[in-house]
Amino acid sequence: RSAVPSATAVGIAELEHMRTDALDWVGRGFRTLKLKIGLGPREDAQRVGAIREAVGPGVRLRVDANQGYRVAAAIEAGRRIAPYDIEYLEQPVPAWDVAGLAEVRRATGLRVAADESLYTPQDALRLIQERAVDVFVIKMIKVGGLRKATRIAHLAEAAGLSCVTVSPLETALGTAAGAHWASALVNGELDHELVGPLYLRDDPFAGVSLEGNAIVPGDSPGLGVHLQREIF
């Protein structure tokens, strides 16, 4: 791929603020939004429903609880938000509770993603063996770089799972690494989350560009980035 379609996140806030934020991102060309949840099943369903109504059926919505629930509440939340056409539910229960992830997946029928539960290839293997998830969320700064990320992605490919790479609040340097990696990923059909530079006022690096909702990595040697100002 010459460009990597990217999603972006909508943080937990008052409902009207979240709706405005979601519409702003859609207006900027993003077709996938990740909504942060975890306030409670009823509150989460209210916010997800309001955003679905606002953005319409053409925008994909994924949700991320950041370990905010125990299993019973995660199941209730998942069932309440399921009618709003959710792409996947990310890390609904604590990182250590792999059995809980599997239970949420079985009980809700939603696709489930692991983030905080996934650091190593051994973690990946356990998640696969437990049939706990459908999606691996891979962050280079979390798993230890490109080589280890690739080991995890190969396990996911063998098990029929998808991978999404995320560059959380990173400069263009980290974002470029994720974009190059995702551009060659066989099981990377979902939109990735590579918008770190959008949150930076003065990025010291340049070399990736954003065209609508797509990250375009540079074509110069290495990661294709260069230093545009002194860091130290």
C-alpha cells in the first residue's frame, strides 16, 4: 500500500462535546472513529447511540474501554451498544483477564480486540489459544519495535486474526515506523490509528503526510523522515 487509512479517537467527555468532536473528525475526512467508553453500560450506550445518529451509517465505530469493566458489566455494555454496528470492542476487561475477554466475546457476539493484554508473542499465543479476541492492537512502543511486532502479526495471520497498529501521541518518526509496517501487513485490512502528529504543536520530525484520513509515509531511505529542528 502507498498509503494507510487511519482512524482517530474521541475521548470520554460530555455527550455534546463527544458528538461535536466526532463530527469534526468526520468533516476532516476520517471514516473510522474509536470512541472511548467505560463510564457504565447505560451511559456508554447513550453516547455511542448519539454519535452513531450524528455521523450516520457510513462511518465505522469501534469502542475502547481501556480495561474499564469487569466481565458482567462488559457483557451488559457490549449488548447495549451492539445495535449501533460496532466494528469491535477493545480491551473491555483488565489485561490479566484473558478468560474474561473470551467470555465477553462469546456472550456479546461482538468482535473483541486486545491492547493492554498484548505485549509479547507469548501473550499473543495465549490470546489465540483461549479464542479470546478477533483483533490484535499493536503499538511499537509497547511490543518492542518492528521485529517483535512482526512476530505477533505472523501469529495473528496464522490464526485468522486482524492487526491494527497504533502510534499513541508519537512524533512523525514513530508514526512513520507504524505506517511503513502497516503498509506491508497482510492482515491489516482495518483502519489503523496513526495520527500522533496531529496532536503535536511542534513536531521535530517531518516525512509523513496526512491526506484526508490516510497517512502517506515518505519514500526516502529508512523510515523516510528527517529532523526539521534541533531537539536538544
